Amino acid sequence: MSKQKQAQLRKSVLPFAKSNTRASIFQMINTIIPFFLLWFLAYQSLAISIWLSIPCIVLAAGFVVRTFIIFHDCTHMSFFQNKKANRVVGTITGIITHFAFEKWKWSHSIHHATSSNLDKRGIGDVWVMTVDEYVQASFWGRLAYRLYRNPIIMFGLGPLYLFLVSNRFNRKGAKRKERINTYLINVSIVGIYALLIWAIGWQAFLIIQLPILFIAGAAGIWLFYVQHQFEDSYFENEEEWDYVKAAVDGSSYYKLPKVIEWLTGSIGYHHVHHLSPRVPNYNLEKAHESTPPLQKATTITLKTSLQSIRFRLYDEASKTFVSFKEIKDHLKEPKSGLQIPTQKTSVQEK
């Protein structure tokens, strides 16, 4: 794609990069109120049977994901036109989702500025090693990476690490505003937890809140993981890296059933979001449907996205993700430059 076409593509989504106050407020109403209602119903159902609470818990987790999308838009200053409104709503939704607003705003902006850049990995992204890096790594380095990429750890322990550790502490070098925001959210969470435990007891509280956070966290990590970890995703070194290509070729269009698409705030249109982060979630589908070149982005579905679990390493030679099994015979070959044949069954042709 020429620079002229790239500029035209970015220009074509500009009309959708405008928030609508009425749409934003309506989304808050149809997201946050149902979450609290489902939480209450889950608690009330415990008096009859815990099995009645489970559907409410699962649905409440879905609304936490949807609340996170509001939080996410606020970090991009795209949910409201007013910056203060974005920060206030972002902090409130940060309390519900247990994410520190200012801290995540900082790391996520870096993710957007460096996504798919092999020379600028490490902040706001999923840990990705290239084949050559893995082959040359020490035993302990490989072990750490294999543990990190293990689905049980990533989607099982990952949510607990996010909520209890990563999101609760400030990063080194954080500015005063960022530190205070993290403290405010932490204190608010502790206060709300204490009030609920006092009101309904710690057993009922844990039975409801822990599964909600775990399911929502695992779903969120999965969405973040799968939308950049598909077979022929775009990755380049700094001198070859291009922002538009990283957005359109390095982010997938996750075609989800309409109900799940609604609960996830249309974040499946991830290529549109990376091309223009100022497009609010309720305009992503419109931008996709109105811009033919964006419809050529790699499309994955619920079924085909499951194949992403086996994509562990990025091979710079073949420009594809490969599994650990595919490089087993090359571990003793430094700078292997693998040429691994692949069958692109998980995505449509670009």
C-alpha cells in the first residue's frame, strides 16, 4: 500500500472519530446498571441455590468486559469530547474493572505507538519472542517464556496477577497524577469490598465477586491476545515498521456473534481501532463497513481463533507465528532462519 493510499485510508475513518455524548451516556446506562443488577440477582439467588447464581455471575462478567471497553475508550479520550469527563468516567469504570486509569492510559498509548514493532516490545503488549531469540536464549529464558505462554498460566493465573499485583502498584517513574489515581482506585476498591463484606458476609461476597473477576479477566486477556497473535500477523523491525500496516495487517477483525460483539463493545474491529484510536467503540463497525480497504483485514472467528493458542514464536524468515513443536529440531541451530511451511486455515486471504 502506497503512502498516498495509507493517508487516504486514515482520512476515510476521520468522520467516525467523533464521540456522541448521548450515545456514550446511553452505553453507560445499558452497561453499568445491568452489571449491578446482575450482581444483586446473583446474591439473591444464593438463598435458593448457587446454581441459579452461576448464569448471573457469567453475564455479570460479560458486562465487566463491556465496562472495560468504556474504560478503554476513556483512556484514548474518545468516549467523551471533554477530557475531564473521560478521566472521571475512566476512573469510575477503573474501580469497577480494577484497572488503574492513568497507569493503563500510559502503557496502552505505548502499545498503540509500537504495536508489531520488533524493536520496541515490552510495554503494554503480550510477550513475543522470535524464533532466533528463543533458539539463542538460555534454558531459564526459554522456560520462563514457555510458562508465560502456557494457556493455563496466561488465562488461569493471568487474571489474578492483573487484578492483585500488576494493577495495584504504580510503575517505576510514574508521575504524581498517575500515582494518586492508582491510590484513589485502590482505596475505593478496598472501601467497596469492606462495605459489601459487612453487608452480605465474606463467603457470599467471594462466591460472587471472584468468579466475575476471573471470567472477565480471562476473557479480556484472550481478546487482547488473539487480536495480534494470528498466523500471518504483521511484525517488522523499526526501519521497516509502518503504523498503518501495523494497524491493518497486525490487528485482526474478530468476527463474533452479535451478542458477544455487543458485550465486547465491538473491539473485534481491532484493525479499525488501531488505525484510529479516537473512534469510539460504538462507531467501529460503521467505520469498518464504510471503508472497503478495511474489510480486507485478516478475519478470524470464534472457531478459527482457537488455533492461535499454538502460535508461540514469530519466525521473521517466513513472517508467520509457529509453535514450539515446529522448532524442536532447530534448538541447537543458532540464527536458524527457519523456513516453515504453513497452511493458512485460520484466516481469510488479505
